[in-house]
Amino acid sequence: MRTKRPLIRILSLTTATTVALGIAPLAASAAPHDPAGPTELRVATYNASLNRAAAGELVADLSTPDDAQAQAVAEVIQRTDPDVVLLNEFDYVADGAAIDLFRENYLEVGQDGAEPVTYPYALVAPSNTGVPSGADLNNDGRIGGGDDAFGFGVFEGQYGMAVLSKHPIELDAVRTFQNFLWKDMPGALLPDDPATAAPSDWFSPSELDVVRLSSKSHWDVPIDVDGTTVHLLASHPTPPTFDGPEDRNGRRNHDEIRFWADYITPGSASRYIVDDAGRRGGLPAGSPFIVAGDQNADPLDGDSVDAAIDQLLGHPFIVDPAPRSEGAVEASGLQGGANLAHEGDPSLDTADFADAAPGDLRVDYVLPSRRLAVAGSGVFWPVLADPLSSLTGVFPFPTSDHRLVWVDVAVRG
């Protein structure tokens, strides 16, 4: 018998209309809260690489409890036990079947001695990946394929996102920004065709009228933490590579990161922002928030536009807990290659990329607002002598080339 599930908000690809799946919630699993003190909340981001080559494959793989990668991903989550986790590169399935199967067949089943974990609340919504734009966005003279989609993908929803939570998600207050146009960001770093003298002319005027900022989407997910609303600001900007001298992906990555920096800044900085339901403006002043996701940008190394991630790391409303691991330091030393020339602290790395280039980088972030006191943080990257290193491993990875990053914060009523 399938376990009953809570409401999952599904948003239409073409309209702002929302459709809720009428499914009953499980009983809350969190420990009773002492109203006299703050609630400790562990928030994680994990690019789990639960993406597949064709539509339907992820559902097929998760339909049994036997997929080795999903088992290992579930064990990483069980070992770290976050209260809220953003999953990047989790293929979007419109009816929520994939995330339900992952919960039922993997997270709620103890993996290799780990305790099962229950997430009564989940959110999935459409991604721009694989959605045809009808335009030649890569300027190769042809229209079609992943590079001409609103976000790179060979089918709609590939490399999508999902949020799992032990605390209720305030579904009626969720904001998504899938359809926001790149050109509508003031001072956007629109790409420039180096073969012409005109600035920022990679896209034609008609293309600018359809090109979206988000390569996947941007979500403001309000979560009720014992009576206090904490906003999870979830996204997964495009990698700043796989393009040419126009640097369209690097520039887009920069502006996708900038979006949250503007969103959390009251006043004119966020006034241009309009969500998929037509509501204008950013986050209300003073709201506690946590920016989470694979931002695909390292502060010192890699291919991102200079200072792209500094828009968040240096923001006056954000604190950087700087999560670390010993496994990242060990991997950097053993792998050498590009790591030998890196300027960044290897203990902060969160992704094990190719040794020759770009090497290991810090690209995954959980960044709380200053209203949330940080109680701890970490990166799940065990050293090789630790038996749990079998969950991270070396290429080909049993889970993902990214590592789960977590931060503990104190949420006061």
C-alpha cells in the first residue's frame, strides 16, 4: 500500500494557475518544540545527480528499491538528517511521482544501517530545462535541441529541483520565477556577439522577448518552523561553461545569482522582480531566509564571472557559515591537477570535478540571513579511511560529483 502524502504544489508550464494534488499529509515527525526556546533547523542542499537521459527513466528507476545510486543518495541524506533539503538535478515529473517514489522506496527505508528519514512535505514545480524556446539561442543556424531550450536539457524537466521538509511548506505563499525574462533585470549582463560591433547583441530583439533568466527556476519556499516562517530561496544557476567567447552561460550564471541578491534587498533593488503569478517585488524586509542551491560559482577559482558568488557572500543581510570537510582537503591533495593552482581553501570545496580542469570547487551553498543564528555547518565529504567514503567515492561516483552541504540555524519565534 502506498503511504499517503501531503499536498504537492505543481505549477503549470504555460500559466500561473496552480493545481494541488489532493493527498493527505503524514503526521509530523519532528520532536515536540519547547516554546520557550528557539528551534534548531538543519537545512541542506544536495546536487544529487538524480537526472536521467530520457523522460520517464527516473520514475522507472525509483519504482523499485533497488537503484544503487538512489540508495546511496538516500543514505547520505539519512546520515546527515536535514530538516529541509533542496535536491538539485532531480528530474521534474509533473504529477510528483518521482519524489514520492524516492521518499517511499529509499528515504523511508534504512540504507546500509542508517535510520530511515521521513519528509511529510515536498514541493516540485516545472523547470525551464528542456522547454523549447522556438529560437536559435546558441546561434548555430538551427532551432532545436537542448542548447535552444530555455534551460539546457534534452527533455522538459531534466535537471529539475525538489524540496523536502519535515516542517509544513506554506504552499499558498510559494513564489516561483520560472518565466521572468532576462532582459527585465536592470543592467543585465546580456551576452555580446564578438563578431559584431554592437553591444549585448547575441540575442535578437525577438529572442530577448522570450529568453528567461532562470536556467531551471527560482523558488521562494516559505516553511513554517514552529510558527515562524523561514523562506528557502532555492535555485540552480547554469554552469558558466559550455559556450563560446560571448560567455552567455557565464553571464547568465552571474545574473541568476544576482537575482537573489536583489530579491532580499528592500526598495528599488527588487522592485523590478515579478513572479509567475504577476506579483511584483522581493522579500518583505526583515523576513528570515536561507539561500540554497548549487550556484555553480566558486569565489576564487573556476570559470564563473569574477565576483559572481560574492554578490551573495558579501551581501550585508547574509552570513556565510563556510562549511568545511576533511575529505575535500584530502581529495585536493591526492588529485593534484588544477587543484595545485587554486587560490581557494580546499576545505571549503563541495564538488569533485575533473582533475585537469576545473578541479575541485566550492559551488554548493546554504547561506542564512543574519536573523538566523548559525549553530553549525558541514560538508558530507568523508576521508577515504572513513567507511562512509563509499558514499562519495571517486569517479565514477556512486552518488554525485557534488557533496551535500548543511547548516544548522536557530529559529526564534
